[in-house]
Amino acid sequence: MNLRELQVVAACLASRFGASTVFPLLQQQLDKSVEFSTPVTSYRSLQEGVFLIRNDFPLYSGGVVHHAPLLVALMSAFSSKNMVSLLYACADTMIAFQLIAMAKCFSRSPLPSWVPGALYVINPLVLLSTVSKSSVVFSNLAISTALLSALQGNSIIAAMAIAVAGYLSLYPLLLVVPMLALLQKDKLKTVFITAATLTALLLSSYKINDENWNYLFSTYGVIITFSKIIPNLGLWWYFFVELFEMFIPFFKAVFNLFVVSCIIPFSLRFHKQPFYAFILCLSWITLTKSYPTLGDGGFLLSFVPFFRPLYGYFRYSVISTLLFIHVTVLSPIFYHLWVDLGSGNSNFFYAISLVYALGLATVLVDLVWAMLRIEYDKGTPNLKLKMTPL
């Protein structure tokens, strides 16, 4: 690492750990915010699990804990709040370091390698997500580890990392499809190691959960069935609040199929650019998952600098930026008007969640259009050629 890269990594660690220790009340406020906390990522839920496991109570009998058993067991090993803050800061710093390492994997990268890491450090969505101690930080770390390892041709680490990501939050397991395109060889071995690692994690969870499989529904079943219908920035909650009960099982299946639907098409269509296909699949999951947070969106935006050669083709960059700014500013206001003051209603908050979905969708559309255009121009950007989408 050169001096500039070292400065970026140090700044990431200092900013995350410093914000958590200097402003301890900020963590509690953010953890109560639906923009950064969901039933499956909440730090309060994780603390509840730590309390239960330390006092030998059943971990999933109360319907409060929805984190993976091994994550709860890991957090129970830390007794000091500062140590927990340092753990989250180190995890986020590792992501910044891996973004720098990814930039070095591209021999003709138009950006200095430290730029993606620096943009990640100053990204407020990522910073606030880390300060809130959302477990999405660990899922993001596993995803970035898998992506970096695949770029470096290390199929074993890539397979193990994507299995850990799937173990922590289920949907990232779908990313094994575009990851296989990144690996030029050992694809069968990658699938086997992914399955073996996931099996080992599930069996270990069974053992530490008093040989009980009930954690499967509490962690993954809740995500698939969306049994905790709680307001968030996703597209699911308002739909199922308004839907007639008899139709709910059918549409939950439809929504889950919707998450899966574009993974294989993106991977096949852009198999010649497997890194970009991986990011497109990540974008799709971020847009359609059942319990999204702003931390997911912030992590996705951290990969936009890698599309630097395609910037000239972007058509909605200003619109996307404004949409994300509007969501960041207005979503807590609308939620406060609805829940705390009672002067608004659920439509206020759902409207801003649709704005967030539109922001993610414009980013995704821009990336797809830019990649199609660079293919049409045979790798040499021709920005003077005017084309309209079909």
C-alpha cells in the first residue's frame, strides 16, 4: 500500500470508531430509524440475542431475534461497547481496503486505486449504517471479500465468503451465479465449496442452538415469508399491509421469484463483463429484497467508480443523485410526521420509499444502458452518436 491508500484506510477506521465513541447516543437513534435498522439487521435485536445466549435462554423462542446463531455467538464474546464499536469499524475498514484492492485488479483503470476507497469512506449512508451497528456491515464485508477473491482467481476464499454472506442474509447467496462467471476455472469446485461451507455453517448453528432447527425460520423464513411486516424503505411492506389476506401467500411467492428473476439473465447477457454483471445482480437484489436499508444502497453506490469509462453514457446521474438526497433528508421527516406526531400517514413514508426504489432503479438502468452502448461501440466510447432506447 502506498501512502495515499494507507491514509484512506486509516481515515475509514478513525471516522467509524470515532463517530461511534464520541456520539454514543447517535447509535441508539439510528438503530431506531427504519432507514438503517430492520428486524433482520437491528442491533437491538442482536443485543437481545446476546443477552439470551449468555443467560442460557432459548434464542429464538420469543420471536425477537432474527440474526444467524453464529453471529449472535460471536457478538456475545465482546463485553465492552468500545470493542464492539471497534469490530464494526474494522469490518467497514476492510471493505474500504478491498475496494482499493479491486481497483488494482484492473490494469487499465482510469482512476487511482485509492479513489474507490476514499469515496466509500466519505459516503454518509455507509458511515451512518456502521455507526448504527447494523449487521448489514458483515454481509457487505462477506460480499466484497467474495468479489475481490474472485477477481484474484481465489475460488476457495470466494466460495467460502459468498456462503457466509448467504448465511448472514440469505439473498446474497444468489450472487454465486455471476461469481462463477468471474472465475475462469474451478467452477464446479466453487459450487461444491459454497455448498459445503453453507452446510457446515448451518450444522454449527444447529449445535449451538441446542440442536434445534427453529433458527431456520427465525433467520431465513422471516426474510422469505416477510412475517414481520414493519415499515422500511422496501417495496414489500405497504403492499402486504393493503392486500387481502387470502392473496398474501401467492404474492409473497411472486415477490420472492421477482428477486431471483433477473440474476441469471444479467449473468448470461453480460458474461463477457462478469465484474459488471456481479454489480448488476447486486443492484437488483438491493432493489427487490424484503428488508432493505440505506446501508445496502450506500454499499452499492461504492462500486459506481469502477464504471468510470462509461460515465459519458449515463443519462440519469443528476436525477439519481437528487433522488438519493431527497430520500436521505425526507424519509426520517415523513416517518416522524406519521408515527411520532400523527399529522401524516403511511402514504407519506411509502411515497419516499418509492423514491428510493426509483433512485436505485435509475442507477441500474443507467449501468445496463451504458454497458450495452459500450458493446455497441465495440469498446471505444462514441459519445457523439445519439441513440434512444427501444
